[in-house]
Amino acid sequence: MIPRLRRAAVLGAGVMGSAIAAHLANAGISVLLLDVRPSALLDDERSRGLTLDDPQVRNRLAAAGKQRALHAQPAAFFIPARAQLVETGNFDDHLSRIAEADWVLEAVVEDLPIKQQVLAQVARYWKPGIVVSTNTSGLPVREIAAGCPDALRRHFLGTHFFNPPRYLRLLELIPLPGTDPEIAAAVSDWGDRLLGKGIVHAHDTPNFIANRIGSYGFRKAVQLMLELGLSIEEVDELTGPVLGRPRSATFRTTDLVGLDTVIHVSENSYRHLTDDEERDVFVVPPLFQEMARRGWLGDKTGAGFYKRVDGEIYTLDYAAMEYRPRRKVALPVLETAKLIEDPARRLRALAVDGSPAGEFVWRLLSSVLGYAARRVPEIADDVVNIDRAMRWGYAWDLGPFETWDVVGVEEIAKRLDTEDRPVPPVVRAVLERGEQTFYRSTESRREYFDLAAARYRPVEEPAGVLVLASVKSANRVAAANPGASLIDLGDGIACLEFHSKLNTIGEDTIRMITGSLEELQRHFDGLVIGNQSRDFSAGANLMLILLESQDGNWDELDQVVRQFQRANLALRYSARPVVAAPFGRTLGGGCEICLGCARIHAAAETYMGLVETGAGLVPAGGGTAEMVRRVTARLPDGVDADPFPLIQWAYETIATARVSASAEEARVLGFLRDGDGISMNSARLIQDAKDACLALVRAGYQPPLRHPIRVVGDRGLAAIEAYLYLMRTAGSISEYDTVVGGKLAHVMCGGRVPYGTTVTEEYLHDLEREAFLSLAGQPKTQERMRYILQTGKPLRN
């Protein structure tokens, strides 16, 4: 049985330690955050008459770490109130309290002797049953634990959180040969279920898995850039989304991480990888040494490979060692590749191009793939752990072995042979068996090539993880169109999966919502609305709205909006339960769909909001009406209380297009209710939402009764109009913002009716639709829509 995790102690309140403490608090775990006791007073402390014996001085470093986490951008805590779970102290006064913890996480500076000293102190207060881990990005875990008693070593392992730990999914676990398997299993379970991590099991080798391959790829990119004479901008364009990598690509990522950290990882690799066939790749180049000497370490120092000058971005010209304005990259092969959606075709197009850019991509890609293939079983037991580490830790779309497959294992091997470059033994092993891929799919599961056994084995998912692609491959799609599919999840539960571009809501999606509700009544007990792409939904199809508006197709647009309103209202009053499973961006129409469901079971990282005002529109899929219904429903029947403050609060949330920074904040904003659930691990979201739906079924779910909605009418409308006038006079909003804001107020106040009038949801839907269509016809709204589609940013016109 996995022990409960209620209390943790984090030793070291630096950037990483404080961020880990914050994320433990996000999971509802009480945390004791400790750091060393200061040896000298600050000027401010001295001026206030404090001494080194005052608790606020003795706890200063840990308290500062907590404050750093509280004000971090992006936010380390889901909501500021979570910081209450973090208590601060110092090693001298409070280390004995680790005996109260279930898990002690050492996260001090990456210095082997210091880590060993801290663990020696931990051993004095440790009790059997307490898990102890060292958080390190690559130091030898066995050496860190070398001086620990045998009993403690059985409770000890390495953990490697990626920074920032709230947002990066990867958690590498490095158990020692003597680590109790139950202890390793407990930390794996805590990391998975409580902290939302993707768990990868790494061997105790320098830099473990992700940093070993990631740092090699980075250093190889720099080496090739210098050799081929490419610019920093060109390399970032070639190693970004076009290659299936994050937008920050190579050098922007380095600026975010810090060149000093990159140098440390490279030096650690070179020092310890004495038997690595490409050890010299990790030698820190003179360029890095000179940048470090000048203090050009990245964002933390204001200058790195890029820097901002008077609001403009400048790039380092590494040949002249001076900054110049950033240049637009114009590479024909890049422009061609960007038009290719299929990753296999895109990578092949890049790799076969004969230009310096094409040569760069081929040599980088083949080098990284070859290096990764030569690391099995050195750094991990199998290809699955390596691929997961690179996807979850470095945000690659495909891991290295998945990339081998999509480009073609045999094709790459033949080209390497032609170039007289070594083909990794594991690749030859696959080909010699007559196989062509490291992965294959059957009707019911995905399998990987187990190199040790020389045969395919199932890719194991943790219990409680439901993969929609696997369900669909088992011929369990009940209905589908280009925008969405209805999938049979088993146990009487169906799943409506969106799969349009960005999961935008268009006519296909609306038809599938209506059709799925009909199928629900005939063949299923409950319905989950969810998917497993990057985001739940970016909202309504704005391009469609703009085109219809420009063409004056008002009847068609009115009909689409009316159908969407009816579909969302049907979700709310469905006789059988519907559970939404949002995650990532859940905006506009995507948010409105969730608001219409019986329950929401959201991923912890859900960024939810009604954002239509940014496009010069108002929410018109029933979302505005639902927010009015929700806030007024908080007032009990028969209580003579003014609902206007609640309406004003909801109005400001929608008018400012506020988006939650987490699911927990979505609850604060009113998008989630008290009974709605949250999953820390997004991989578990569909199964958790299915379980929530089954619980409603078993409880004898009944749809809500319809109740009239009391509106604030002309009195509330006058108050909001006065507020908008003052905001405009102060220059806080534009003239057209007052127009959009006025239309929204008209809907949320119920129009110009007497205060206290009761109305229906359909009445508010009519007001929504009228406001939406009237705004869509305005030139300034069309300018806003066009600008968002072109830039992804709102226009204040």
C-alpha cells in the first residue's frame, strides 16, 4: 500500500527548492522550507535594531525563497492562498522537525560536498519510514548518499525536477541499487498522482536522461552553427516548431535557463563522461567562456544571445561579439517546410535540402538520433523512458526513437552508411530482425522494441491513464465528422473528442454536440467531453465569424449562434450526466461548453476564460447568461439582497477577458463550482472525468430544475455605464471599449427592464445573440478579429 503524503520538508530555499515547495503546496501538502542561518545582518535589519538571534533574521533566506515563489512569473503557486501551506525556518533551529515529515527533499546547491554535509545532518533526525531524496540535475546519486547509514539509504533515491517544476511535466527518478522498491514506488505514485508528473526511471549516470541528450543536442547545434556560419536567428528558426521543438528553440531557451547553468551542465558532462565516444562535444566553447566573462548570461543579467534595447530585440553577432537588431530569417527550405503539416514529410524535406540550412538540420538530427540510440541501456532500460524524458522535459513533439520511426529507420541508416558514419548497434538490431520501427501499433495497444529481449513489448501506462488514441484504434468510434468524434469509453460512458484545428468550435463541432446528446439518450449512461491535444479549445472559429460578418451573412451567423446556444443549454438539462474535462487553453466557446455541463473535472493547468471582448464581441454561446445565472443563484430564495455586486464582479471578469492561471483560480473566478473536480496529472484527466461521470450515474443523476433569473435591469445598467464613462475619462479604456462594454452590460443586466425583473435563460440568450451580431457588423470589431487572427494578440482600437 502506498503511504499517504501529508507533510514534506524541503531543504534549500533557492530558486529550485522554493519552487518545489510551492508545487507541493499546490498539491495540498504542508511544507517545511529550510535554509541556512545568515551569518551577517543586512543594512535594513541593522537599521531596525534586529540581531542575528531574531527569528526573522535567522529564517531570512527561507522566507525570501517563499516570497520569490509567491511573486514568480510564471506563477509558482496555483493561487496565492496556497503559500499558507509553506512554513519557513532554518537548519540550525528547525532541522529536527524533519522527523514530522513523510518526505524530505534535499534541494541545496549543486555541490557534492555540500549535499553530503546536509544529508549527514538529516541522518541525525531521520526515522524509519521517512523518504529522503536529493534533487540534482546530474550529480552522481550514489556519491551523494555515500556517507548515509544503510537504513536511510534504503529510503533514499534521486529526484530530478525540471524548472519550473509546476509547469514542466518530467520527474526523473534515480533509485540506488539498495533503494527499497516500495520507497521508489511511493515516490513514483506521489509524483504521478499528487504532483502531476510524468515519471521516467533513469540510471545513475551523469545528467541522467533528458539533460544528457538535451545538452548534447544543444552543444551540437552550436558546433554546427559555428562550422556552417549560420546566425543565431537562423538556428533558432531551424530548431523550433519546424523541427518539433518549442518556440524558444535553442538560444532563447538558453537565455531563459541561464548560460551559467548550461556551462555547469556541460562541464559536469565532460568531467564525468570519460568513456563517452563524443565527450569532446561537451567542451565549453570559447564563445561561451567569453560571454560568461562579460556577464552575458541571459535573462537573469539582461543580455545573453538576445537582449532588449529600447523595446527592440537585439541579437548577438558572435563573430563581432556585439549586438545588432534582430533580423528576419529568410531561408527557402524553411518556408517550404512550414507549409508541410505531416512531421515525417517536413523532417525529410528539411534533411534532404542541399543548402547550408538543410545540411545543418540533417547533421544535427542524425547526430542527436545516433547519440540517443547509443545510450541504451546506459542511461535507461528502454526507448520509452528516453522518448518520454525528451517530450516531457524538453517539450519535444517526438522523442528521438519516435523521430527515427517517422523519418524512417532504414532510410537514416542507409544515409549514415553512405556517409561512412556509424549506425548505432540498436538500429542494426532492429533492422536485422526485419523490423522497420522502434514502435508499432496493434488494434488494442502500442508496443515498443525491447532491445534486451529483441522483441516488441506493450508500452505500459500507469493504472488510471486512458489513452483516447488506443481506444479509437480498437474500433470504438461511435460517430465522427471533421470537427469531432464520439468514442465509446466502456462502462456506459462515451467521450466527445474535439479534433479541429486548435479544437475551435465550428458547425461540425456543434452538430456533434447535438448528435452526441441524442446518442447519449439512446445508447449511453453518461458523456465526457474531452480530448488529448495541446489545449481543450481555443474557442469559436473566429475566421468563420469574420468571413460571415464581412459578407453580411447575418441569417447564417444568427443560425450558427442560435444552434450553439441551444446545444449548450441541452448539455445543462440533459437527462443523463455530461462531464467536461478541460485542460490547457479553454477559451471563449470552449469555456461556454464547460459551463453548460453537469460537472467539470479539470486538469490543474487549465487556463479558462470568456475572452470574446478582446475580439470586440461578447460571449454568445450561453456563457454570459450562465455567469449571470450562477452569481444570482448564490442568493437564497426569499432573501432581500442586492445582486448587483455579484453581477458587477462577473461583468468585470468577462469585460476584461480574464483567463484563469490554473483550475484552482478558475474556481475563484466562478468558472468551476465547489463540486467540480481537479486532476493534478493531465494524463489521468479522461479517466478521472469518466469516473466522475460514473459516480453521477450511480448516484441517480437528475438534471437541474429551471429557475427564473433575477436581473438588475436599468438600475444596474446605469451603474455600469457610469463606471465605463469614468474609465474612458481616465484613459484606461478606448472609446470602442465602452461600446463593447456597454453591449455586455446590456446582456448581463437583462436589458432596460425594471430592477428585480425575473427572466429566463432563453431571454438572456436573445440578448447575447443581438449584442453579438450587432458588434460583429462594426468595422472596429472586424479590425479586432482580423488583428487577432494575424498576430494572436488583441487590438485596442
